[in-house]
Amino acid sequence: MAMPSIAAPTRATGYAWYVAVLLAAGHLVSFIDRFVMSLVLEPLKASLGVNDAQLGLLQGTSFVILYTLAAVPLGQLADRIHRRNLIIGGILVWSLATALCGFATSFWTLFGARVLVGFGEAALVPAAMSLMAGYFPRSQLGRAVSLFTTGASLGKSAALIGGGQVLAMLTASGGLSLGVFGDFAPWQGTFLAMALPGVLLAILMLSVREPARAATEVARPGLRDAWAYLGRHRAAFLLHTGAAALTVLTIQSLLAWTPSFYVRFFALTAPQAGLWIGTVTLVAAPLGHLSGGALTDLFQSRGSRAPVAPVIALGLTGVLPALAVFVANSSLMVSLVAFGLLTFFGTLAAPASLAGVQMLAPDRLRGILTALFLAATTMIGIGIGPALVGFTTDLMGGPQYLARALAVVIATVAIAGVLLALASRRPFAAASAAATAI
């Protein structure tokens, strides 16, 4: 017998915002564990004797291997099982894997640990987005998602500032000794320390209640249903996913290599670079995320049938002039201001990217479609972006060409993203209306 349909909430409660804050904290911790790698690139490079191409593989490609393979089955699980428990399991897995990075003694052992980090993090976003869509009405979803994506930027700052301070202390003390577990270089000890917040968060997540699902979940939709729905609305999904993937590539490539940029061209130490970059990110990124969420909701409230496209296009357009100043200026302060503008405009587009796929997906397919979306955007944005910059740097002649490689890669990608976002408006409007009607 079919269950009665469960009405979507008309207004978010205080508890809904509490859940959103905890999910944002999960995103924060995941990005600490994801981005601490960028902080320790230079000492790691000296310790393990790797080149820039290998550093790019460690930052991006290793992370996405299991992330993309696991995203779809984990997205299916998010449509079927207790989403909070799925998130807790993912947190514990990626925290353990981050600790294992601290035990790595070669490129390949570190590569393997990073693969496991990606597997754990693949559980978070599909389940978190599905939870948010259950707690928030469409009119407030942009702001809720912007809070979630703000957590990611705060995680980047925490990785750079907090991780930088840990790295500085361990460098001053000559490393970390854990008795029977052995002695660890400063960069290894930094990984071990950054794994600890996840354990606390997993405990706090036990306070999250599972919201009621719509009755259509009884049908237990599978991958075939998702592909059929994607096929009917392929133009909207392809164009939106393409624009979103290039947004991710822009942000991830920039943040993956900015610490090395300041170490190489401004003679900062890794902890100094982390402090400066983390502080700028701490201010600019939340402003970008919250502005992007507010703009998305503003376009939605004014009746726009494709409210995310102009936000993505605006963000990626703003990246271009800021990028020119960032890579060409010899003043540290001017370069940092330009980096702040780059971060603001790049993150402006992020909430619209994630909110957009929720608008395109009907409730019963939201988890799996979000997982497919994340698999694609992560493979392109994280799997290709940092590695592409590293390979481009080596092809141009070596480490001294990093600034030029960043300029070429990010400018090309941002322009392409603007074009895809603008092209998505009409098919997005039709597909979004169809999702609402189901």
C-alpha cells in the first residue's frame, strides 16, 4: 500500500539550522583533512624526493580514485538507509586515513592513504544534501547550502592556519615522537594531529535526527531510474555539471598550489604561507559562499526559472581580473588582496553549483543524482585540476613557471565555465520545473 506523501517544509526550524551547522562542521573537517596536503607540499617534496607532477597526483588524482567510484553506491545508500549513520561512518574512515598519511614513508604509501581519504569523504555530500533538502524548503535551500559550502572554506583556513601552527611547532621541536609507534617528521606529525577533530565530530553527529522521507522512496530507485531521468533532461544536467566542474577545478587548482606559490616566489616558509593564505581565506571565502547563496535565493524569489546560472557566471567572470593581478604582482600585500578577490569570486559560484543539482533532482532520486554530480565534478575539478597545473609547470620548464601555469590553466577554465553556465539557462528551467512536478 502506498504511503501518503510527506509535504516539504514551508519554513526551516531552529533545529534544521542546527543540523545545517553540524553538516557544515562535517564539511569543514573533511576539508581540513583534504587540504592539509597543500600546506606540507614543500617539506614533503624535500623528504620524499618527488616532483611537481607527483605532488599534483597526491593532491587530486589519488583523492578522486575511490571518491568517484564510491560516490554512486554511497549516493544510492543515501536514498535508502539512515543518512546520519552513513555520514558518521564516512567521517571515521577519512579521519583514520588522514592519520595513515602520517605513517607514509614513500610516494606510493602516501598515495594509497590519500585514496582512502577520498573513499571516506565520498559518503558526506550526497547524504548531507539529502538531509538538507528534507529539512529546508526550496526558498531557503540556497542559504542552507551556502552555510554547508562555507564549512568547506573554513576547513581550508583551518588546515592552513591550524596546520601551519602545528607544522611550525613540530619543526621547532624536531618532529614528533610517539614511543612504540616511532618518530615522525614534522609534516607527518601534522597529518596525525589533523586527524583528531573527526573523532569528536562523529560523536556530535549522533544528535542529528533522520527526517521523514517522501513516500516515493518506497519504490527504492536505482541507477537505472537515475540514468533514465538524466537521459530525459541531459542538456540541463550536462551543462550545469560542466559549469560546476569547472568552478571546482578553478577553486581546487588555486588552493592546491597557492602555498607553494608563496613559498617559491615570496620566500615564505610553509607555516608563514599557511597563516597568510588561511587568514585571507577565512575572510574572503565565507563572504563568497554566503553571497552566492543569498544571490541564488534572490533570483529564486524573483521568479527566475534558472537562478543558479547567473551566479556561477558572475563568480567565474570575477576570477579573471583578480587572477591577472595575483600572478603578475611582486608585492606580497597586493598579491594577497588579489588572492582574496580570487577566493571570493570562486566561492561565490559554489553554493549555486550544489543547490542547482538539488533543484534539478526529484526527491526520490536526490541522493543518487547528487552522487553522480559529485563524481563528475570531483573527477574533473579535483582529479584533473591540481595535476594539470603540476604537469603544465613541469612542461613549461620547472618550478619557476608555477605562476604562468596557474594563469593559463585557471583563465582557460573560468572562461569555459562562464559559457557553459549561460548556455544552461533554458534547459535548466525546463528540467527544474519537471523535478518540482514529480
